[in-house]
Amino acid sequence: MRLLKQYNSIFMTSKEKDYWNILDAIEKNDLDRMVSHIRKSNFDINYETFIEDEEGESTYYMPLLACAMETSEQNPAIIDWLLENGAQSYDTALYIAVAKGDTKNVQKMLQKGADVNLNHFRPDEKKISLLDVFLMRPLGYNEQLQTYTLDPEKPLSTFQALLNAGIELNPKESNLVARAYQNRSPNYAKTLIQKGARVDGKRSYEILRNIFLCDGDDSDLDFVLRNGADPNASSGMTLDNNKWTILHFAAQTERISLFEILFRGGAKLNAQDDNGDTPLHVSCLTDVPTMTQTLVELGADLNIQNRFGYTPLHYCCHTGRSFQAEVLIRAFADLKLATKSGLTVMQIAAGNDNLKILELLFNFGEKPTMDLVEKANLKKTKTLIAQYL
């Protein structure tokens, strides 16, 4: 496969033609022809540029070293020759070698003076470090399993080469520990922490979230908390730009053991986001009955009202989550509290035709009135209410 699209030669400068002839030799692993072209044309082996065509589309002419690195398994002699003869445009070449886990060539370039802390750019122009590149594990199709799986982890030797070269473990642009957990590489995450990668402050939320999202286990969470992650870390913004703590995020999952570790580690059970919602509110908005049960057992306040006056039970009545409503009712949640618009839990349940919750409320002593019948929409809801008048 060609490394770059080759344009019709009539549109090329002499330098571009030389470039393509040399590139052709590299692709065909023809060291002698490559050297001959370079010497004959006195070609700058560090040449790189963007060429824009008449339609405004640009093509990146990579340095020869980077081109050779794309097919490094086939042409080690070409790479060695380029390095020995002044190739110094390491940026793209080092990126490619790290992305491939090509330890030998990573070490060669670092020994020649490549900057291990040179920031690289993704297509979205966000700067990333070489450790970001190393930790990436794109999804690929596994023919044997007939499904998409993460690419294998890159070798430890490449990781060690970057560490030995003094790569920055806390770059401003990257949260490397979070990246490692996101890509399901917990051992690399732990090694980064042991080597000095920080997990505190603003880094905590993303790290803890990725442990919940990406199959982290109890030992992962315990390890980052012991090394300084903040159990009350805030996201800065999530749904509706509210500031969730990590416990709010955890409350929408069913990862009970991780949730309990956070709680024991000092997470505030009744923390409120900018909307006034607690983790218990969040669990009642999602279909996670075991989490609601756990929160109640751990002592969450059942009656905190958010800025609209909604308690967790109001949310249950609105969403129709009857199991969670029963958990709260049996734990003696206040059934009389009204929202700022004056709605009680019974009125919300009736307005949403949540028969199971209405029956629970009636069985626990709530007495309907005639105006409640008018709030119901369905005939069967009106009939149920009438039975308890």
C-alpha cells in the first residue's frame, strides 16, 4: 500500500519528483536505489512540507525517516542509513514508532537525540504526549472472535524506553493515568503512579470515572485513592452543566463494591450538585435499584430537596421506578414534602399514571382526595384512586 497518494508528475516540481522516487525505493526496500537518488539529487533527507492542490486539498510530505518507519519491519537497513546520515526530523517518525510499539527504533531515535517530551498533535490539533500515543489501543475487528476488540497492549520495553528517556509524567495536556484506565491497561496506570504521575486535584475525576466505566476493579480504585485521588472530585460539568462529584457519577452505575470503596474512602454521601441533586437523586433517575438500596443502607438522606423542591422519591414518582420508590417508602421517606410548584409525591404519581407507586403510597397511609382523580389521565388510575377515597 502506498504511503501517500502520488500526483501526476506533470504537476510536480523537481524536488517533489525526487521525493517520490526516493519514497518508491523506500517502499520497495531498495536501499541502494534510495541512496543513489538522495546523492544524485543532493536531496535533503529532512525535507517535509504540505503541498496544496488546485482544489485546496493538502498532502503532507513526511520526512523520509517517518516514511521508512511506516514499514520498519521490512527495511531496518534503510532506517539505520537515514539515522547515520543526518536524519533528524524525529517528530513524526517517533510518533509512528511509539504507536507501533517499535522499541528498537524508539531507542535508536532517542539515543540520537530525539526529544521524548516533544508534544504531538492529533487530527483535532490537541497536543498529546508520546505516552498518550503509547497507551492508545484502537478497536480492531477480531476475526477469531467475530467481534471488535481493543488492540493488544504495546510492549513494556517501549514503555520503559520512554520512562528511561525522562518523559514527563504530568503533562498539562494529558491525564495519562486516566488514559491508561480508559484503554484497560491498569498495570501501566499503576506503574505511572508509582513513577510519579499525579492522581490528585483536577485529574481525580477523570481517573475515577474511567475506573467505573472501563472495567476497573476494587484494587484499581483502592490503589488510586491510597495514592491521593480525591473521593469527592468534581467533574466541573456533566448533564445540564451541573457539577457532579464522582459519587454522583457512580450512583448511575451498578458497581456496588466500587461505590462502597469510595464511600469508605471519604466520599460525601449527600453531596449536592449545582442542581441540588444528591447521588440518591441520580440513582432514582436511572434504572439501578441495587444502587438505590445501597445508598439507603449506607445512610443517605432521603428527604433532601433540590432547587426545584424535588426529593429522590419525587423523581421515582416521575419516572415510574416502583422498586426504588418502595425502597424509599419503606425507609420512611417523607411523603408530605412538596416541590416548589406545590406537587406532592402522590400528585406526581397520579399525574404520570404510576399505579404501582400510587398503591404503595395508599398502603402506607396516604389518603387521596377528589382533586387527585382529576390529575390522573387513565381510567384505570382514576378507578384505583376512587377505591381509596
